[in-house]
Amino acid sequence: MMIMGIDPGSRYCGYALIQTSRSKVLAAGCDVFDVTRESTLGARLALLYSHLIDILVEYKPDCVAIETMFFQKHIKSIFTLGHARGVLLLAFAQKGIPVIEYSPREVKKAVVGNGNATKEQVRFMIQKIYHLQEKELRDDAFDALAIATTHYNRIKWTQEP
């Protein structure tokens, strides 16, 4: 099974893929869609969509785990994030890929054991779990892998041997 994790963003969108077989992870990786070279929101969303479709076509994930939106003081930021999530959800719907949502608190609890964990703690645990050496990636990439890991942990006990 191929699980994709998404940490949505309108400038940097983290994505991760976990290839599993039964209750074992065969491969895992993460990166970021960087759409900051575009100056307008519409152009960034179009580029985000294009990058995502390329990944979906190449890897054909069976399901996607995505982080839910959370309350922010900055109304404009939450609306912009909502636009990015809409583009992502549209792409998944067009490809017929089921989407499962997890709150930031659920992800932190599943990966670190503490729903109030910091980004640094999430990064540290993901690097330890998957033996990742890459230090140059943005936190968004590690967050996406944490989201995919949360879903993997939830389903691995319910799969048939």
C-alpha cells in the first residue's frame, strides 16, 4: 500500500510517501512543493496543482492523509490555506483517492506521544523512525511524513496478515 501524507500550504506544501507491505514499511520519503516563485495566489495554486498531479501519476497512492485546518488569529492566512487545501482535495477527488484527515494534535500525539509537541520534536522523531539524514528539508516535509505515519499506525493493526 502506498500512503501519501500532505501538510498543506500555499507557499510550501509538504508531501510524503510511505510504501508498506502488511505491517512493515518498505520505503519512506518526503519533500516540499515550493511554489514561492509565483507572485500571485492563483499562479501558486495552479503550480501546486500541477506538481501534485505529477506525483499522483508517478506514485499512484492508495490513500492520502492530510492535516486539518486549525484556528489561527490571522484570518487572511486561514483563507489562503483553505484555497490550497481546496486545490489539493480537488486533485485527490479527480484521481479517486480516498482522503483521511488528522488534526495537528492527533499527529503530534501519534508520532511524539505528546499532542503539544514542537515542530523540532516531530522532526526528531520522524528522523529517528525512518533513519533520515536529510537536514536541508523544511519542517513541512517532515510534518507530511508524520501525517502519513499517523495514518499508517492507525491502519496497520486492522489489515489482514
